[in-house]
Amino acid sequence: MASSPHASLLDLAPVVPVVVLEDVSDAVPLARALVAGGLPAIEVTLRTPVALDAIRAIAGEVPDAVVGAGTVITPEQVKDSVAAGARFLVSPGWTNVLLEAMRGSGVPFLPGVSTTSEVVALLERGVTEMKFFPAEAAGGTAYLKSLSGPLPQARFCPTGGIGAGNAPAYLALPNVGCVGGTWMLPADAIAARDWERVENLARDASGLSGLPGLPGLSGLPGLRPQV
């Protein structure tokens, strides 16, 4: 499947794996397994001391991966993530200071929202692609469906409480481009370094929306940044 040279992050794959790494040596084989399974967009959360090193390793050694940084909450993290090779940024929420830092980073970003007012405030600032978090706790598919009528220009990546069972319901919504989740990264598989299992689970996830996986994105010049 051909990709636009300025593709939206929300359109790379139906699922963005949300990765929490404790051991940097797991970063490259894990990323390779996810890409082989058809999930090239990989969010590495900044929740552990090795996160930036993991992003750096994936960016340098897995060219088919589109690696990004998640749980970005400060301008310093924005700067450090991009310097490490992150090609997109995801935050659980946003402030004006954080938004301006992400906007100035030169890479795509998904600021987190959970209320209608937050969505409207971002639309006022020209931002149309957002993370909906925590998705299930904040109202789930019913809430997002309600937003699609008055705010059709907003598109979302819901994350939080989403698994293989309820992901298709989110992906069926007109204002959802992809979902974020961890179900293809079971803790026992990571502990055992069972990358084949991770690849198989990723392959199942990549087919949830009925789209084929998207391997071979090393030729993608860049994602479309929000301005």
C-alpha cells in the first residue's frame, strides 16, 4: 500500500502499540516484531529511565518503524524526544505551554483530550488530530460518537482501556483514525522475549479495521505535522 509523503499519523495503521520498556535491549527486537506484524507506528512512553535510549535505538536500527514518544508532558521532554529520533509526540493532556512546544517541534503530535471544551479549544488553535484519553473511563465510543456530529473536523486516536475486543467498535467511528493499546504486548511475552508471539498478536491487530498491514515504511519522507 503506497503512502503519501505527508501521511497523517492516524492513517499509518489501525493500531498504535503503546510500549513501556524497562530494558533498552528489548527495544529493537520488540520494534522489529511489531513492524513485521504490520504495526509500524510505535509509541514509546516516557515512563521509564530507558525510554529515550529505546527511542534512539529504534530510530537508528529499525528503519521501517515510525517511532514516537508518549506521555510527553513538558517542553524539555519534547526537545529530548525529538533529539532522540522521535517522529511523533503524544501527550495525555495539554497546556498552552506544552502545545506550543509540540507545535514548534516540527513533528506530528497528538495532544490528549477528554472533554468537549478541550477539543473546541484545540480546534480554535488549528489542531484537528488528538488523543482521546482515558478513552473508556472518559465515555468510550458513545462519547466519541456524540462528538462526531457537532465537531466533525476533529479526529482521534483513543487510548486507555482498549483491547482486541472493543477496538473494532472504536475503529468503526467516522472520527477515529486509529486506536492505541498494549494488548499485543503481554507482560509475559516481553519477559520471555517471545518476539514471535508479539509479531503474531501485532498481525492480528493490524487487520482489525480490515486494512492490510503497512510494512516497508522506511521510504516515508515524513508525516504531516499539525501547524
